[in-house]
Amino acid sequence: MAVRFTVDEVLATAEAIEANAIHFYDLAAASVSRDDCRRLLKELAGWEQSHKQTFADMRTALSDAEKTSPVFDPDDEAALYLRALSDTSVFKLGEDPGVRLGRDPAYRDILLAAIGLEKESIVFYVGMRDLVSQSMGQSKVDAILNEERTHVAMLGQELSRLE
């Protein structure tokens, strides 16, 4: 039998991933010398901040049923599991942006890395979508996926403009 998570738990995980992304992009922006690269990284951090707020707003609007666990979990292990997952996947907590982006990367390289990170987040949320039942708010996970797909499309468009 598959473990089911509440949409509240998934949205909390989404918020944590976005917080990690903000931190990643802010550190990366501080480490590059080119203004265009720094500007893009700050813009990406701003997108992530906006999404973090969107997910927080979605959590605030949840019904009691969407916040209630479908399984007995007195130690809140499902939420702890999701938090550990969010800190070790996609935008890893404490990851050095230089490892992912290279030292003083070119604008194109930042775009490619950002597209890769956004695609990783889509894969993560597709997996999470299957762990939330329709009655527990699967449509809200779909909203997260749509946000992330928008990021990939916008970054891809910017990459195409360069080439």
C-alpha cells in the first residue's frame, strides 16, 4: 500500500524547496562578477520567492480535511520525511552554487543550470503528485507543477534568444 501525504505536507515541502532555491540563487548571484549573470540570478531568486509565497498562501487556504493525515502518524514522520527529501534533492540545502554552476559562469551556463534545476523540481513534484490522493488536494500539486513548467519555458525562451 502506498503512503499518502496531505496536500499541506506537500505544500510545506514545496515551500522548503523554494527557500533552498532562493538561498542557492542568492549565493550564486553574490559569487559572479558579470552584471547580466548577477541580474538573472537575482531574478531567479525573485521567482522562487514568489512561488514560496504562493505555496504559503495555498497552505493558508487549505480546508481542515486537506490538513488531516490520511494515516495514523503521531510522530509526524511523513512531514519529517518530506523535509529531509526537500533538503537533499533539487536545490540541496547548503549546496555551493560554484559546484553546480562553475566559478564565474557565463550567462548561457547559468540558464542551462537553472533549466536543469527546474526540470529536477518537476520530476520531484511529479513523484509527489502520485503520493497525494485526488480527495486530499492533488490539484494543488498540479498547480505547483504548472509553476515549475512555466519557469522552464521562460528560461528556455531566454536561452533561445541568446542562440
